[in-house]
Amino acid sequence: MIAGLGLWTGIIGNLEFLQEKIPSDFVKAMILSIGLLAGIIAGPTAGRIIDQSRKKTVLLVAGLGRLVSVVFMLLAISTGSVWWMVAFIISIQLSATFYFPALQSAIPLVVKDEDLLTMNGMHMNVATISRIAGTALAGVMLVYWSLASLYWVSMIAYVFLLLFTMWLKIDEGEGSSSHRKQQGEKGGFMEVFPVLKAYPAVGMTLIMTMIPLLFLGSFNLIVINISEIQDSSSIKGLIYTFEGIAFMVGSFAVKYFSRKWKTTAILFFFASMVAVAEFMLYFAHNIILTLSAFAVLGFALGCFFPTAMVVFQKQMPKAYHGRFFSFRNMLERIMFQVVLLSAGAFLDILGLQTMVIIFGFISLSMTLLFFIQMRRRNIVLEQVQVNPAAEII
């Protein structure tokens, strides 16, 4: 919750700063993509360090990195320099490259396997509540206070996060440090690939998570564009609120769906719903249809991501969790990089409406292609199969 409040007040500040300083969508995308590139480069090292080290230590060091990054953004505002903002984006992304894989690796250490779906849903709900509260707080502060005040709030939140992390207790097993170190040195980051080959369900789910990234990678640019189309700055906060509330509803509803549907059905159905949300944004000039599109997106993601995380956490061996989640984050950053630059170019050349139609067709095509591949290779995502001969869906 605390991390999310700091993160989202900072993100709204970033968008405001970019909107003031940079007129071109493509140039905005270029600046945002620099941080993603830094995360991609650091990903392999992060995976090794997380598997070799105690998760709490990694979380603490990443937390200190966040505090340093906020100082860079305060300098950017005081000097009006975009280069200080670039330093902020790089440092905050490097911190995230270590923080989030360590956090994802820690969850299975403190939660029983049968509770993972519930825990992932709760974890994402807390993140969503903080996103709604953070964006709403940022919107109010921008009306009454200065842009720098957003980053002072982020700084305070990150200090509290560091204090709470110090009190965190994760039982990683006494005497396991040397074993983790040997595991990390033995195969390093590249050892993830043969493990993925040995667990095809994990590999296929990993590829499936790339589908929503077409929307998520261009999310902030789309929000800025809709704000300009509707000539409304308040629409930004409404979009984040509708999407966030729908996400929370979805993460609760997925527990019901998981009792009725198989994992494969949940993933493929809600991947298709992401494409529906993209098509709905063709009517971006209409506030009701715009907010409905983001509500559909939020609900779909609230069902999709907790389900995918359970597949990763249950089926990938725990000894590889640090490297796997770092690899996943690195893959997402590469995808974000491609989507961000493509979206910036599309928005400058074609406009929002044409872009979302293209993205919608790509999402639907990818969903159909992956479904055919799973059928052809007979990949089953459920960990325990009562009847191996049964159909996937």
C-alpha cells in the first residue's frame, strides 16, 4: 500500500512534467523507454543476486535506491531539466528491477500453496487501492500545491516503506544461504531457459502474459491522449479510478471463476476481453464508453494476472524463482519498450482511434494463435490432473 501511494503520486507527476516540457508523443515514449532499457540490462544480474541473497536484504537495498531516485526528480523540477528526469526514470526502474522479483519470490515462502490465488488477489487489490488513492491524491495536490509536493509525498512514503521492510520477517531457512549461492553460481540466469522447456505450462503462461502488455505498455500515453481529445485533465484520475475498482472486483471474482472454470479458460477468455477493451477505445471522444473500456480492462486484468501468478508460483521450482521473475520482468520491459515506442509513433502518425483498432486485432490474433498452439502441443496449465486424457478446456 505504502509503495503504491509513493509510486502513483510520482507517476502522475511524471505525466504532468512531460506534458509541460515535451509536445511530441514519440519523444515522450523515448524518454519513458530509457528507464525500461536500464531495467532490461540489469535483469540478469538482478535474478542471480535475488537467488543468492536473502529476499529482505534485496528489498531494503532497492528501497534505498528509490529514495535516491526521488532526489533526482526534485532536482529536475527545480532546474526544469529533462535530463534529471531521465536520471530519475533510470534509477527508479533499476530499483524496481530488484524489488518486484524479490517480492514475488518472497510470497510463496510465506503463503501455503492452496492460498496463493487468494494471496495474489489480495496483494493486487492492495496495489490497486493504493493506485486509486495515489492518483486521486495527486490530482488534488496538483490543483492546490506544486508539482514538487507530489515527490515529497513519494519520498515520505518510501521512508515508511523502508521502515516496514526492516520489520518484515521471511523464513528462508537457516544455513540455506550457501546453497542459494551455489545454485546461483552453478547455472546463473541462463539456467532459466532449460527449466522453462521442462515446464511448458509455465513457458506458455509467460508468453500469454505478453498479450495485455499491448494495452499496458501504452497506457500512460493513451491516458494523456484521451485527456487531450476530451479537453479534460480530470479524466486522467477517473480513468485510473474506474480501471482500478474494476481490477479489484475482478480479483475477487476470479476465486469464483476458478471453482467453475479451468485455468486455461480463465486466461484465454480474459485475454480476449483485453482486446474488446481496446476496440471500445475507438469511441475515445465519449466519456461513458471510455470509462467503460477501462472498466472492462481492469476486470479482465484482475482475473488474468492472479491466475497467471499461481501457475508461475506453483509450477516453477522455488530455487529458480528469483531468476525466473527477473527474466519475466526483463521480458515485460522489452515488450513495454517496443509497445511504448510503437504507440508514440502511431499516435503521432495515425492517431488514437486507428492505433487501438490495430492493437485490438493484434491481441485477438495472438490469443487465437496461442490457443491453437496449446491444443496442438497438449499443454495443460492445471498442476494436478485427475484425468490426463481430458481436454484442456
